[in-house]
Amino acid sequence: MNGFGMRATGEYERMSEKEQVTQNPEKDPEKWVTGGEPITGPQESYLNTLAQEADEEVPEDLTKAEASELIDKLQDETGRG
């Protein structure tokens, strides 16, 4: 996000941080269009790092959405979140 929004006049203006956040709220992983696709490489790498720190096992064949939810859980457990 570039931090700019368009006014009704067609001119661009700088948006406040609050305006930027509300325009792109976090979406529930279960509602992701691609949530059912296989885990991505970066997700898998980060998840393995977190799991090692939390002394947890990473299940095989995770989806993007499942990986995201597990990352959130492990971030909480390890204090990285």
C-alpha cells in the first residue's frame, strides 16, 4: 500500500495510518479464495522455524489457510507475534 488515497476531486492525498489500516483489514484465512491451495514455500519455511522454537511438529499437506492459522498460533507461543 502506498499510503495515498484519491479525493472526490480526483486528486491524491496522503492517508493517515488509521485510514490505510481500515482500507485493508485482515481477512479470515477460511475466507481466502486461495486458502485451500497447498502451503507456500515461505510459509513452510517460517512455520518450520516457529515449530522448532516451540518444540512442535508441523503436519504434512497443510493448506495456505491452515498454515496461516498455525503460524498465528505458534507466533503467540514463541512470542514472535
